[in-house]
Amino acid sequence: MDMNRIQELLELMKKYGLQVLEVEEQGHRYKFEREKTQVAPTVMPVAVPQAPQHAAVQVPGAQSAKAAVPGAAEGNLKPIKSPMVGTFYRAPAPDAEPFVKVGDHVTADTAVCIVEAMKVMNEITAECSGTIRKITVENAQPVEFGQVMFLVEPD
């Protein structure tokens, strides 16, 4: 295989984002493989149909998430939502302390959890300043795009 053909195949890999390309020509088999790098997955927003406002059902004795949070003013909580589909982890390692607990103060750049997506650990920051009032997801549980993971009472 000549260098021009190799260059052509490498350009095809680049153009189509291929990690591995195997080619068999003239009785010879060639395998081209890119160096593995970790890249955060692209997040694509997905439209989720919302139920009409009048469709909400109030169960007697049930409290809303905002009312169940002590010390928070009604309607004053800001959600921290998952930016992707993945697995929620409260701590950087199984034997480590959680990033945050209820009652902790956070700033916009405070890491609050990790969401693992496609074997990539994505550290999620609060993106707001305030006090954590509720953690709505259990450790090692799946989360959906846009799912509320924390409720924060802003400063």
C-alpha cells in the first residue's frame, strides 16, 4: 500500500470520526486505529412533552417537594438538573465522602456530583450559589436528561 492510499484512508477516518478502520487490499489486511482519548459526550436537548397544568392530581396528605424542604421559602428553590443521561454518583469514589450534603453551601463552581455517561465521568457543578436543601436522586441510580438532582435555596 502506498503512502497516498494511507493518507486517503486516514482522511476518511478523520472525516467520519472513525476510531478503527480495517482494509483488505491485494491479499493484505491493514488496520488503522486512532489513539483513544476521553471526550465528553455531546449533550443533545430532547423535547419532553409536558402534562397540561390542569392534569395535576393532588393526593391528600402528600406534600410538594418544595413544602417538604425545611427552611426554604415556597417557590424559592433552584433545581440542579442532569445535563445528560447517565448514572448519578454523590462521591468521587465509592469510599470517599459525598461532594455535598443537605445544608452545605455551594457556589457556581462547586462540584456537586458525577454523572457517568458512556464510561466517562462528568463532574457536575452547581452553576448557582446557595444552600443544598434536597438531594432528589439516590447514589448510583440512573438519571435522565433534565432530571432534577438537587434543590438549592439561592443566596
